[in-house]
Amino acid sequence: MSHSPTSTTRGTTSRLRAEIEAAVSSLRARTAMVPDVAIIIGTGLGDLARSISVEATVGYREIPYFPESTVESHAGELVFGRLSGKSVVAMRGRVHFYEGYSMQQVTFPVRVMRALGARTLIISNAVGGMNPLLEAGAIFLTTDHINLMGANPLIGPNDDALGPRFPDMSEPYDRELIALTERVARDERIPIAKGVFVAVAGPNLETRAEYRFLRALGADVVGMSLIPENLVAVHAGMRCLALSVVTDMCLPDALHPANIDDILAVAARTEPHLTRLIERVVTAL
């Protein structure tokens, strides 16, 4: 495998690393907390932050180089505190590729949370279910993924201080964390499904033909986030766990127009179960 001499940054601080350091320095002026766990709270799941004993809350617009969320249901703030006895930093809302941000901007918060000290990343989001064995309201545990977003946040010069040029993706979602989550779900009697997640760029939802295509590829659910954050987490050496809420079913032969209010309502109904699951998993870490 070969690459150009300019594809790796070694001795000097890259622009990305300098921006990360500026963001971390700004946050350190607000809190000295070193988080054990980073959590990305996705669509319709913002109430998870209520379970955190908050030490500090910082709006994205107050953090240097941080992108601001434009999605209505995303609060757009970084929450520091304790959850189940662990120190955590949680994103109340994320930014998406479809909002017009670059992949590097989308994943910049993950870089910052890693630089703050977090070594484990828990990602949540809303997804459409394509496996007919799923149903709206199900909690889905991602074991593998397919990236069809047409871009990758790791493209460009690599800063070796942040991670390797060619990160291995044989285990993008930590097997021990997956097994732990399954045990916790059994103990708490919370039904969960697991399988393959596929990401597309969005923001439009898919056609019937596209759902058939994605299902034929082996994907069980589809969404417009998660994979960029996972790629950067793996690159940075973080353990990653992804939990999603199936907010609507995307079955080509029984497809109905999507309604964002209905999607948010399904996410809200499932949120207490997902919150309890994440709390118990964090306790057991």
C-alpha cells in the first residue's frame, strides 16, 4: 500500500490538531472534568441529558471551531457531568453531513471529546427499519456498517498524533461493549435487535428502489449519521458502541410517506428505555 509524501503529518502540529487544542483550551476554562465516556445524543433523545448530574453546560457556538446544529430537535450544547457514577461529556444534538458541513466538521466534536480524555464513545441516533422483523420503536444495536455517504472524514493529510493513516475496521463496534449491552438488556428486560447499519448522505428519504437495494446489500437499518463519528472514534483509538431507535419502517411494498412529528413521537416513547439501557451500560463499564 502506498501513499504520497504529503499524506501524513508527523513533526509539526496540523491545522486540525491546532483547532482541537483551541477548543479544548476553551472548554478547560469552563470545567476541569476529565470524562471517562463521551455520548452523542441523537434525534428525539435529548432527555437523556436529564439523567446526568451536570457540572457544566457549554453551547456549541461558544466553543472555537465547533459546528452548530441546524436541526430543530437538537439542542446544540455540550454537557459535562456524572452519569451512573462515571464522568461523562454528552453532545445534546449533533451536526450532519446533509446540513452542508464537511465530514471533518461533522466529526470535530468527537476529536475534541477524545482530546478531553474520553476513551469510550456511545452514539445514539434515529434510523429507518428495513428488516421486516423489526418494528417502529425498537432499540437497535449496530454490530457492523456500510458507508454509502460518498465521503469519509479521514480523507486528506493524516496527523499521526491523532491516529494511523490506515485504521483497521475489522471491529468498528467494540465486541465487549456489544456483549455487555446485550447482558444489560436481558437483565433489564429491554428488548433489543442487532445487525448492520447503512448510512446515506440524505437529507431526502429513500425511494422504494433504494430501500430494496440497501436491504439487498445486507443492511437492516438506514440513517444519515453515526458512521462518520465511528470512523473518527476508531481512528482515535476509542471503543465505540452504537444504539439507535427505529423510528419508522421502510418496507418497499408497504411504504408510507414519512412524518417528522410521528418520527419524533416514536423516539420520545422509546427514550426512557434507551436512557435506562445506556445508564446501566455506563454503570457496568
